[in-house]
Amino acid sequence: MTNQRRLADNVSRYGMEHAGVPRKGSALLQGIAICGCCGRRMTLHYSGSHSDYPVYCCRIDRDQRASALCQEVRALPVDSLVERIVLDALAPDQIAIALAAMAQLEGESRQLERQWMLRRERARYEAERARRQYDAVEPENRLVARSLERAWEDKLRAVEAIDQDYARWRSEEPLVIGTADRAELQALGENLPWIWHAASTSAADRKRILRFIVREVVLDQKRMRGQVWMKIVWQTGATSEHRLQRHVRSYRDYVDVDRLRRRIKDLNAAGKMDKEIATILNREGFVAARGCAFKNENVWLLRTRWGIPTVKINGAGANPMRWPDGSFSVQGAAVALGITPQTVFDYLARGLLAGRQLTKGQPWQIDLSGDQIKLRRAHVRHTKRSRKVAS
């Protein structure tokens, strides 16, 4: 019967709740991914120009009733998280902790076994005592005999009930692991990462290994905004829940858009430029909507969308010729000195002009007195005249 069930389960008919035999495709959860919305087994398809992006898809309603898809979940980030969780769970230190916990459970199990033995012995003793009382009664004393017979039957039923309870308890108790088994488990924890990542290990081999450890994985990306909720059902019957931030097309579906907005607003209020804000967001663990690192263009786009004003001293407009404090902008200095803005930047880099920025990315504020303007203009005229003579 076990082999027949295994053969039937190897048939890849997800609509009939068969996991199917592990195949050579890259999707790790092929056949064991369960839809968290409807509870049915998810199918699989590959997208991309080279069909190298697997997607877990719940499409039974569409296939059978021509309705909308239940959900689609991109496989690569989910597979990566499941792989990391499984390998971490079977790391040598985690196996050592589990073995220590099992040793403690085995000690408690031995104490309970002793208690069950005493209860069963007591019940058998009571039944045997009732039998002896029934055998000792005189046949003529029928009322007493019937009463003792009923008492004997009650004791026998009590023995049967305790035996059934004991058998049920034994079936629920964890297996006892011997010394040899413990050593093999420790070796498995040390060798599994090497086996898993070996070039000779195929995708189908990884799926077979996973199925020895994990029974199924429930996926639901509609439960929480911007996240894939995941529940791993282990072969032991234990379950663990996990969350994965998914890539979204719009910040309306971003996992924690309110916290992101507050952080950008606070950094902007502190006088940080877009590039500085992007660097801080990346350092603090924020990820852009499509899963990449933040850039100053992302911050500028979000600021504009959320109505957060720029901290640049000229706002969103062009630089004026002179700033309110009397200093010149790069464009104003270029006009005053009769040179190009690029030459102004060159003078600033060489120390020929004195200027300052409130922070990198802010417009330059250049201090020019009347004498400096005359001196610089004379230098420019002299340079032009020298070039004409040389030509």
C-alpha cells in the first residue's frame, strides 16, 4: 500500500493534490507549494525570455471556471529563503541543541513509562482480584455472583481502556535515538551544505532532499501588503511561519511605506541631500520597491510624489545670480568674471576662488569683492591676449 501511494503521488496532477516526482526545473518547491488563499496545490510555470524565472501559480479556478488567478508568487526569492531556513535548521549546532532536547524528552518519557507501568499493573491486579472474588462465591448465591461478575467486567474494561490510552501515548511519543543515529545526524549537519551546493547535485536531487525534511510550504502574498507570508510544514508535523519582502511595481504596495515616508521626511528635514538620504536608507536596511538599493533618483521621485520640498537653498528653481547673503552663484560668478561656469568650477578646484557648500550637492556660494572681480577680469583679458599673440 505504501508503494502504491508513492506511485500515485508521483503523478504530476496538482488538481488531484499529487505532489509529483521531483523534476529537473530550478523551482525548489515544485509539487509541495500550497496556496495560502484557497489551500490547493500550486502549479508552476517559467517566465522570462529564456524561461529562467519560475513562478508558483494557483490557476485551478482559471482553468476550470475561466475566472481570475488566485495568486502568483515569484519562486526565486521564496526558494532562497526556504533553502537558508532548512540549512540553518540542520546546522551542526542546531542538531546538537535538538539532540540535547530529545535526550531530556527521553528522560521524561522514561519517567512517564514507569507511571504507565504502575497504572497498568494496578488495573490488572484489580481485575485479577475481582476474578478471584467471583470464583470464590457460592453458586447458590446468585445475587452476589451477578454483582461480582459486573464488578469483574468493569475491571476488565478498565484494563482495556488503560491499555488503549497507553498505546495511544506510545504512538505520540518521540522516537528514541541511539548513539549511532546521533553520530549520523551530526555528520549529516556537517555534510549537508557541501552536498547541497555541490556541482554534481542536480535540482531534482535538492528537491528530493528537501522532501525528506519538509512536507509542504504554504504561500500567501495577499495576506500582508508587500510581503509573502510563508508557513513551512516540516515532516515532523511542526510548523514555522516566515515573511519575505517581495518586489512590487508601485510604492502603494510597498511593505512599510509609512515608515519609509517618515524616514525620508526626517532626513530631509535634517538637511540631507537625496544622495545622502539614499545612502542612509541602504545602510538602515531599506530596499527599493523592485528589490534594488536606493539611489538619489528614487529619493527624488518619492519626495516629489509625497510633496516633500528639496533642501537646496535655491529650491527647485534655477540658481540666482547672487544669493541673499550677497555671495555669487556659479552662474553669477561666471557673468561677473566674464568666463564660463565650467571655468568657475575649475577655479574653485584650484583654490583661485573661495566658495562654500552647505553640504555636498548644494549650490556653491562664492565670495567675490570688487577688487577680486577687477583682478580676475584683468587676468582673463591678459590670458586671452597672450593666446592671440601666440597664435
